[in-house]
Amino acid sequence: MKSVFAALALTTALTFPALALARPVTLTTQMNNYGGDGAYLALYVTDKGGAYVGSLWMAGGKSKYYKHLSEWYRATGGDLAQINGITGASVGAGRQLEITLDLADALFDAGYTLHIDASVEDMRDSPNEVAVPLTSAGAGQPVAGRRYIASFTYDM
Amino acid sequence: MIRALHRWPGLLAAVVLLVLGLSGAALSVFPAAERLSAPQAEAGQSVADLVGKIAGAYPTVEQIRRAPSGKITAYWFEGGTPKAAVIDPATGQGVASADPNAVERWLTNLHRSLFLDDAGRLVMAAGAGAMLILALSGAWLIARRSGGWRHWFAPMRGRGPARWHAEMARAASVGLLLSAGTALWMTASTFDLLPDGEAQPDFPASVSGGSGVALTDIDMIGTLAVTDLRSFTYPYPGDASDVFTLKTESGSGYLDQGTGTLLAWADATPWQRVSETIYMLHTGQGASVLGLALGLIALAIPGLAGTGLAVWLAGRGARGFRSSPAAQAETIVLVGSEGGSTRGFAETLARALVASGQSVHVAPMSAFAPQSYRRAQRILILAATYGDGVAPASAKGFLDRLAALPVAPKAPLAVLGFGDRGFLAFCAYAERVAAVAKAKDWQELLPLATVDRQSPQDFHRWGLALGKALGIDLVLSHSPRTPRTASLELIERRDYGAKVQAPTAILRFALPRASLWQRLTGQGFGRFVAGDLIGVVPEGASVPRFYSLASATRDGFVEIVVRKQPGGLCSGQLMVLQPGDRVRAFLRRNPGFHAGRDRVPLILIGAGTGIGPLAGFVRANARRRPMHLFFGMRHAASDFLYGEDLARWQAEGRLARLITAASRGARPHYVQDALRAEAAELTRLIQSGARIMVCGGREMAAGVSAALGDILAPAGLSPVLLKAEGRYVEDTY
């Protein structure tokens, strides 16, 4: 299963538009008022062993700053192909990022963890700002981030 | 062309540049404040020592960063919450919040992107580009104005907003060029247009698997000075596969957390170093004094924008005349104007000609097209001169086109030159035009005439001559600007010269009172020194007459010397003034004819009413600078202006020597003769650095110049040479 999944992940970055085994999942990230410029966020998934599987979203358009999303950067080597087509603007303090993706059912209740690395100009980098296991039971449950994210929720 | 390249980006970008300049100036303070407030590491402190101290104070420390200002920040976790503080390297303890300053952040976002993110960055980058063009084209214009790059630091002449614009630009252009150039580089870097990304080593494929090496045992950290540190990052807690990450001035690398061995290293690339240097130059972070200097220079931008706009508006003010097509006009008026003021004169001329029934075509000299002037009866050229006799902007290419003509146009030509006698090459371009026309056998309608410093009288006089040549009554009354006048009350008059048929008076007026508001807003009469001018507007005329001031504001009165001119409207009115009577007048500064504050000897040469400003210099000479006055008059018994004062000033040490020449009486001679008699002493003074100031009639000034030419020739000096150095100035009328 894992190898099939990984192969798919390479080409579709974990999203499966219009496939029966996928469903729309809304990821809501509420930033707190940390008193800085727009935050860069990398949303990505690791497997049971902690190995990087794929990226879900990159908030922030300038690749030169991606190295500050240090866990993501280390896992991907800053490979821009990982976020091709799933890149948006950085998220300001107090603002909300809401994205809806078609995620494979197989991602849930299988030991996968969703991570968010955050970085703000002139402020400390916060890798693993959020690390939340993807489970059916966890859907709809807000999780607090460590510094910049007030709450993160995924709804199915 | 260069002027257009200067004008349009300036006008378009003025608002953006104001925002950039003011926010940049405000931002320049922060790096200096950070440099002063951040506790600095002692010389020789090692990174191992610093990290050890911080780890003692904050056992969960994750990362330590050092800013170019020397500020050290530590990041750690406390109960799952990330924390940060500015660290005192001596103790390892936090001393201040590490969060960015909200004001600085706001200003930074305004400065670089107008809070509009990438769109705003592009607008601001366009502003920086405009500033680059403005600084380059402006420097070129200044060089041309002062007669070449070699004369960049020569004293400037001219007056008004144009002078201020040039003075400020001269002081600021290099700094603005640096700010603009580095801004564009940084924008290119932000948009990933430069290969200046940080060199990052590949993450090591394998590590020892151990942990807990003592930092003091790691050579690299034990010997590394804190001043070379950029950042030091601990491995992720509990992750044995992770490493120490070290960034220094020279590059970055990974160290094993079990053994301390260097696992990977990448040197900083040359591009990265260049970008870091440029970032430092632009922001002043790591170079706070330079940052403050650039911030101060950025404050010139509002001044440059204001004076630039004033110059442009002044040049536009007189526009709006509708001229006839070239093919149908009887009179062709060609204008060679640099700042636009000569154009104003041309339009006054054109209006007066139209009023007397002529059809007139007005065009820039650069649009000279003789084959299309089919019905032209005459061609009038009004030409300004720029710098060292260079063609003004709107006359580019005229001489080449004229020289290329097989035969000169049939319609006769009159050339009127505009310039400033304070400049060495007074009306030199108009002279060249006249010379080339003569060489082409172009029929002359009127001989070459000149207008000094936009003198309405000179222009009026030329108009009369032109009207006579055309057989019409031509009255040209052109006032370049109508300044606000103040009412001056006469408090004293001293009369001279009646016996020698040269009625002359020293008129002393009370200083007009200005309210505080007028003083603050510059609406009052203004401060002045001897050598400045007042424009007196006689009753029944709109054109002012100018008189040199013989006093300064600190003397507490306004003093001029007036001689009754036969049929002169203004001098006639002034000569009948009695104490208590009033005239309307305004101040015009004349910085080209100031005594200055230095201590080099002054040789003052004047005749008749020309004594006025020279007497003013002597009166103000409390510091006893050596002043030598040569004064020419008609008869010592009748028109020895300031006779008693000069004797007193000499006794007080304000005047070193007084040499007079009387053109009538027992032994008639002129001031030139007095100069020749003192040739040896004059040569000695001038060789020791003395400055010469001449005031009086034009013929006298020419005679003085010729005499000095003879006197100085044996010493290898000449009036022309001294004028070029700003050591020979004239104020003539």
C-alpha cells in the first residue's frame, strides 16, 4: 500500500481530484497576533517512521526563504517540484488560511502525521509549529501551534 | 535630452520618492540604536564560551543568532512554548525582548512595499530606478552647469530654487546613487533574479548516532570568535540523526552531536558576499554610521522634490502663447532656453509683436528649419548660455544645422543673448551663434545684444532698438516674476556730486518690520548682506530697477547709493525722496557678490555709485580682514561718497588701505591709473590669495579688467584665470 501511495504522491502531491477513494478535506489555520510580518507555512505529511511523504501546501511565494521552514527544507532539500501548483501567499498575523484538498482516504488512521513549519521574517523559525496525527477521530478537533498558529483544524 | 530624462522621472516619481526618502531616513536610526543598545561580546570571547553561558541560563536553548550589529539572540523552549531574548554575552542571560520593533517593522514595510507586498515592491523598485536615473542625469547636469566634472566642487553661482536644487543635489547625489543602486540589487535578490542564495551544504547521509559532545572539545567552536558567528543551532531534542548547524562569516556547515566532527561545509559564494555587503550598505545594519549618513542624505529628497518642482513650474509659467505656423509667419522667434526662463522672454516679445500686427512663429532653436520659413521677414534668436558656453537644452544641434546650410536664410537676423555676468562665459553661446551667422554672411538686422540676469531693462532696451529697426513702437515689459514687495521708509539721505553734475545720494531706509509668521514662512523682506540687491518698483511702472545694497540686516537699515540718471524714472523718484517718504521694494540675493567669511585679503575696486556694496563690506569688517579699497570719483570735494565713514573705518582697522582717483581737478586720473600705480603691491596681494571684487559701470569694469591684465601678466596670472577660480567677481550695470 505504501509504495503505491508513494508513487501516487510523487505525481499528485497527495491530492486525488475526482477519485472515488478521495474526499474533500478542509484545513483551517488560524494565526495568532504574533506581531510580525506575514508567516511562511509549509504543510506536509510524514509516515509512521517519521519519513517525509509529501507536501499539501506552501504559504509563501519566495523560494529563497524556504530554508527557514527547516524541517520541511531538510526533508525535501528545498525541492520546488514538491510544491508545484500548491503554493499561495504568506499568511498575516491574526489571519486565517483555509484550504480544501481532495485527500486520499488511505491517509487517515494509518499513522500519518501532518506537520506545519512556520517562519516569520526577523523572528525565530518554528519548525513543527504543528504536528497532528491524521485520524478520523481527530477531524474537527482544534490543535494549538507552538508560537504563531493559534489553532489548526482539519474537517472532513 | 538629459534634462527631459531628469524632469519626467522626477515629476512622476516625486511622491514615491518622498515616501522612500522620509521612511528611509527614519529607518536609518534603528541600526545605530541597536548597535548602541545591544550588549557586545568582549574581544576574544569564543563561541563555545558564549554557547556554554547561554546553555547554563537556558538549558533548552535551540538556536543562537548574532546580528551584524553584534546583537545576540537566543531561542529556546519553555514548557513547549518557543521563547527568545536578546542575550548579554558576558552572562548568557536575556536582557531584552527579541521581538521586532513594531515601528521599525511598519516603516520597513512602508519603505519596501507600501504594505502592498510584491506589487508595492515593484512600485518602490521603480521609484529606486527613477532615483538612479535622477541621480545620474542630475550629476551630469551639475557637471555641465559648473563647466565640467573637474569643477564639481567649485562654488556655485545662480540663484533661486535652481541654485538650491543644484547645491542639495551636489551634496546628496552620491549617497542617493548608493541607496538607489543597492535598493535595486536587493529587489532583484528578493525576486530571485540573482544567484545569491545562501550556500547550504548537503545534509550528511550518516552520523555517529551518539550525542552529548562537550562544545569546548569541538575545535571549530572552541576557537571561533563570537564576532565571526552568524548562528548556531542545536540538534532537534531526542533526534539522534540530527546535527549541530553552524553559520559563520565564511560559510555554513554541520557538526556531529556525538563526536563534534565537521560532517559537511559550504563556503559562502562570492554572490552571497556581494549581496550581504549591499544589504549592509543599504540598511546600515552592521554599518550604522554609514546608515545614518545615508538617512541624513535621504532627507534631501523633500528639498530636492520641492525645488525641482519650483524650477519646473517657473519654466512653465510663461507658456501658453499660440504661434502662427512656420510657413505663414513674418517673424520667426527661435528660443534656446535651458530652464525655461528665456522662453518667457520670447513669449513676451511674441505677444508684443502680435499686438503690433505681426504674425509670429515661436519655436525652439533645435527646430530650426529655414526652408519652411517661406514668408519670413526676419528671424530673431533669443539664446541662453549654459555653464561654460554650452548650448542650452532647446538649442541642441542648431549650430551644426546652420553650419551645414549652403547659404544663409534671406530674412535678416537679430541675436539676443541671455546670461549672468557672474559666469565666466557670459552669453558665450549667443556669441557663437552670432559668429557662425556672420561667417555665413547672414544679413544682420541688429547687432548682438545681451540681457544680464534676466534684466527687464536690458530686454526693454533691445525691444526699443528692434522696434526702431522694424519701424514700429515696440514696448517690451517683461518681469520674470513679480515678487512681493515691502514698503521701505527713508530715514536719512546724504547728497553728493551736485557741483560735478552727478547728483548722487546715499539713501538709508528703515528695516521693514516682519511679523514672526512672516519671518517663519519667509514672506518678510528677508535677511541680506552687502552686495545683495533690492528691486525698487517705481510708481507708474511694473518693471523693477535693481540697486546694490551697502548694508546688512545686522546694521539695522537698508542703504543704497543712487545717482540721478537723465530721464530715469526710478532714480528720479528716489532722488526726490525725503525722510518719512516710502518706496516699494523687494530683496534679491546676489550670492555671487558677497565678501564671504574667509580671511583672505580683499581688493575692492569701485567707481561712482559702485562704492555702495564695497562700503558695506568694509562696514561689516569687524574682524579686520585686510581690505584694500580703490575708489574712483569725479572730484574729492564733491562726490567722495562715504568720505568721512571711510576715514573712520580706516582708523578702526576695518579698512587696511584707501586709494582714491579723481577724474577732475589738478591731476585727473581714473581708478585704472591708481591700480597701475600700485602694480607691485597688487601682484603681491593676489599671489598671496587675495580676491578681487569690482563694482561700477560696465566701461569702468572693462578698464579695470584690462589694467589688471597688464599688471598680472608678468606674474603669469590673468583676470580670466582668477574668474575661473572665483577670485575675481564683478557687479556691473
